[in-house]
Amino acid sequence: MKRMKVGIIGCGNISTIYLKNCKQFSVLDVVACADIDLDRARAKADEFGLQKPYTVEQILADPEIEIIINLTIPQVHAEVSLAVLEAGKHVYVEKPLAVALEDGRNVLELAKRKGLRVGSAPDTVLGGGIQTCRKLIDEGWIGKPVAATAFMTNHGHERWHPDPEFFYQVGGGPMFDMGPYYLSTLVNLIGPATRVTGSAQITFPERTITSEKKFGQKIPVEVPTHVAGVIDFADGAVGTIITSFDIWHAELPRIEVYGTEGTLSVPDPNTFGGPVRIRRQGAGQFDEIPLTHEFTENSRGLGVADLAFAILNQRPHRASGELAYHVLEMMHGFHIASKAGSHYKLASTCDRPAPLPIGFSKHTISTTGLHE
């Protein structure tokens, strides 16, 4: 079986789980990592038995590396992805695809011109929890979806994160930080959207860091910290989403999908597992459904494996750049609609990704394991 050689750019905290998981997929051969901080790259290379640490320029110039996983900070996601594509390699980027819509378009257009693939997190939608939900919807357990709700509420990151400033700067905020998980899940379960509207506000113009490293420092808030949106899906369903860094406590569900014949309770889309619960018309309570798919633990890197199989089998990949761009435009749309006091019509769309086949796991992976 052919293995695709993979390199990683960006050796921060999240690189650990990618390196650990990607080395377990037989279709991936992770051979190198790079970072602007060579010492950090060296530490990761030593920890995972990779080739000597690379500079970014060196990893882009390596002719054997076919896929680059871009784990840099969001502000340079597009810049690095463009460099990867210019070097003739496929790219899989952490969320979001880009900060600016124009940058996201540029990435997809360059990939198309060069005949290369763009993949993007989150791949939590490929986990056992969301895939079980997808199977239930596809099999008609709740009938036709007519509405959905999604809630991500907390009081921000300054209480615990060592460097929380980014979350309140352009490219941050609750929608850009966590929206990709929720919106990618809704598109996987219901399909693409046609328009959105929203209201957004900055509740606290300044935040005080109370985590130990920078205790007492002030953060000026540049982006909305409470965003409420409405989504019109192409199939007729209507979605409601709230993402907030302004709420101390709530008892809201993560995601629910409401159908003509019942309700589906969807697990936290920032995880890979359950629980999945359903209550059909006439039932007296919600019942938990056993998960039908593998990958219920932290399986970040699953999207990279699917990308590699898609390249080898010449089929669409699931965590695609087109899906990520559609989600990016939706996130911008909520903010634009709030400022304009109107609906925002989406210019983009995407295919609803194919479900994962039952029985696929990293232990039984084969060249046909993800081939429809």
C-alpha cells in the first residue's frame, strides 16, 4: 500500500496530538516537522523520531513530502497554505481556513490552478458521535430536518489560558474560535446554507487576565464576544446559533436537530464521541443510542488520513477546503449582517460530505477502507 509522506509546519501544543495520531494511520508517513522556532521543531522531531528539524523553507523544498499539515497561528494560515501550494504540495490546515474571506478564496483558487487538494479542520465531524448522528438522519429516524440549534457559551479564556490575548483580537472571538466546530457539524448533518443574519456585540470592552502567567494584565477587546445568528439552509431548514464569551453559566444543549418525526441531541462538536440521544414522536423520553462508528477518542488527524485516501483513490475528501470556506463565509456573514442590519446572502456553497463507512478504523485501515 502506498503511504503519503507528510510534514508539519507549526510545532505548538496541538502538534502533539497530530503527530501521535497521524503516525498510527498506515496511509500516512510523517517524516518531518518545521517551525520558525527551530528549538521547538527539534524537540518535536526528537520526541516522535522524525528526521532532523526543518526550517519552513527546507520542509517546503523537500521533494518527497506530499502533504503539509499547517498548524500555524490563524493569522498566517492563508500565507503558509499558499506557500505550501506554490511548493507543489497538498495542504491540510487547522481551523479556520483563513481569517479574511479573500485569503480563503485565494487558497482555493491556487489549489485549483495547480491541481492540488486543500483540507481543513475540524475533523471532529468524522468522529463516532457526529457520524452516528449523520447515520440516524440519513436513515430517517427524525424525519426531514426542519430546524436546528447550536450553543457555545462560556466566559472567555482569560481565567485559564496562559496567552489569552488572541481570543479578543481580529481573527478571534467566540464565533471564529469555536464556530467552525458547530457550523461544520450542521453542514454535515443538514447541508450547506444560502443566507444568514445575526446580531453581535462587545459586552466588556476590556478583559483582565487572571491566569497565572500574565495575572492582572488588561486586554482591549477588538471583536464581538457575543454573536447570535440565524441560518437558512438550502434544504429549507432554519438554524439558530449562539457563540459567546460573555456568559457565566448556562444549561443549554450543544446542538439539537429537530425533524418532522423527532429530535436528535448531538454531542459536543469539539469532541469525537457521544452521547447521542434521540426522542421520536410519541416517545416519553430521550434514549441514548449506541455509537455506530469508531474514532470516539481524540482523533485529530483523521481528516488528513481521509485526504490522503481521497488523493490515492481519486475521490472527494470530507474535511474539504470548500466546506471550510463555506463555514468561513457564514462566520463573516453573521458579523456583516449585524453591522448592516440585514440578511447576508452567501456566495459560496459546498457538497454535503459523504458519511464515513461503518467499520472503518485505524486498526483495519486499507486502501479501500474509505472508498465509496
